[in-house]
Amino acid sequence: MLEIPPVKISPSRGRALALLIFVCALASVSAFAATLFIRSPQQQAVEAAAPPSSTLTAQVEERLLVETVVLRGTMGSEYTASITGPGPGAAGDPVVTSMPMNSGDEILAGTVLIEIAGRPVIALPGEFPMYRDLSPGMEGKDVSQLQEALVALGFSLPEVNGVFGPGTQRAVESMYENRGYPPLQGGSPGALSGETEAGAEVAAPAADPDEDLIVPRGELAFLPSFPSAVRADLVQVGELAEGPVLDVSSGDLGATTAISDREYDLIGVGDAVTVHSEEHGEEYEARVESILPPDTAEEDSPEQEGYQVLVTGDFDDRLVGADVRLTIEVSSTDGEVMAVPSSAVFARHDGSTFLVTPNGDEVEVGTGASAGGWVQIVSDSVSVGDSVVVSQT
């Protein structure tokens, strides 16, 4: 058998062969790349042409159209106040000696709110501010209020006549004793008799030394309605009660907010409101109770700019102080109506309006209420479910 001797390639010829193979491969890759990036004039013209037009359509629907205004509000009670304890006196320094009430607790008429220097602060029904100490023999509107509060607690009085007589004294003594405290004795506050700053005419204190009962003004806290609630306890046992000791609230819970002149033109008393608390994950149906212009809003209102709006409803007491979202329904159609997206309605120079069908036909329509990007249409030529052009691109 014939044997072919192996061919020996010198190193220099091997390098030349490898270089030749590399050059051929590079040429092939370059040719392939050229086919990707090089375009003929015909191809360039086709690619530069605008894409074919497309038509976006929507269906005519039957729906309830509701226009809303969304605001932020704060939940609070109709009445809020800070309770201040009595100052230094015969009982000693005003040190807090007991805290029977805590934040969130319910307050009923006759409740002891706090004990200062061993003396109680009692919650009673009433709105007239207690501006002086009371004792037997005095007369005035504040005495009438005290008598009415005693009757509300179940104590018997001959009559409510604004005169601090023996019957009123016995009722006051019973009120204190029923709560575990002795009535305060110590002589009559004669310096506070006569015509006060409030203009109330009072009689001179009785001279009888047996009638030396005193009702200190700091021991009674008159609140306009019950039940009330403790919003915050501001002191601790052992501290000096040198300022407000409790924040309390009473009355119906409501949300307050401020609105601009433009929103005032849309919102009215009685409008439906949806109140949503993100913090509590709860939603309530409510209504606009009142709208006050800025110049009649309360001076201590946290929001003074714009009209002040009060929203009332059946709210949970846990919402006090919460920041809430108020969605106010300002207009609504009477039931479901035929409607299309607002962008589907076109207008001519003469003010007439029309829809465009996917075939390009124009259909005359009338328009009505609009809300949430939809508009009511009135036409005998269009039915629910029909397609109409919203836009063309």
C-alpha cells in the first residue's frame, strides 16, 4: 500500500494561513452587517412613510353621572373645651391627687373629672361660664344654672329661682357627699358680691355664720351636653394643676373643612358626603350641615381661609381628631342615562354637537350632564352598545 508522507508546514506558512482565514471571516461578517444597515432608496421611502391611521372607539353606555368635589377635613365635636382646676386656696397647693378619667372616657353629668388637692372637679350640665364662687344668699343667672343642674342630677328643689337658698344648699351638700367629698366651708366670698363684669345682679352674702358653704368656681365644670368625652388628659398625678388639666368635647361628631369661592358655588347645605378615614379604614355616609362665610367662622378655627363647612353623620367616636377625605356629591342625574366619554362628542362652529361612527358617519346628538369624564347624550339615532369614535391617530 502506498503511503503518503506527512506534509510539514513551516511556522511562517502557518501564520500566513491563519491570517488568511481571519481575513476571510472578517469579510463575511462585514458583508452580513452591511445587509442589516444599508437600505436601498425604495426601502428608505417605505420606512419613512407614516404608519396607517388607527381609530379608537368606545361604546355608548347607560350610567348614573355624579359630579363630586373631593376635600380634606378634620373630625371633631361641636363643642370642645379645656378644663382648668381651682388655683391655690384653703385646700392647699393645686397638686393633682387623683385622675379618675383617662383620654377617651365617657363623661356623664355629675362625673368627677379630676381631683386636685383632695377636692373634686365635677361636670355639670350648663353653658353659662362660672365666673365666681357661690354661697348661700347669692342670686344670679349662674345660681339658676346651678339649680337646674342639681335638678337634672335628681336633687329636689322647691323652685329654680336664681336665689341660693336653704334648699339649694342642701342639694349642693348632698351632691358633694354622694361623690365622697365634704362640702367646702370657709365663710362667704363677700368681695365677689354686687354687680359683676357679666352684669349679673347678686344679693349680698348672708350674714348667718351657719350658712358658710362655698361652691368654688373651679370645682364645677359646666358642659353644654352629655355624654361628653375626655379628649386628652394634660397632667399626671403629683403635678401642679397650673393650667388646663383636661381637654373635653361634647355634642355630635362632625368633620370641618374650608372651601374656596369656586367650590362654594357648587356645594350646598344638604349635599351628600362620603367621609373616608384612611387611618381607620372606614367609610361613612354624611351630609353638609352648614356653610359659614369666613367672617362668621369661629376665631379659634384651625382653617380660616375660605368658607367653613360642617359635615355631620353617624360617626364613631374613635374618629375624633382624624384627618379624613370628604367626597361631596354636587350634582347627579335622575337615574341612569345614555352617556359616552367626553372626548367622543365633537362640536361644530354653530354650537351643534355630534358623534362619529366607526364608518365615519356623523350623528347629531344633544348633550346633558357631565361628570367623571363622561357626558350625557340625547339622540334617537344612537343606542346603548353602539360604538363611537373617541379619537383617530
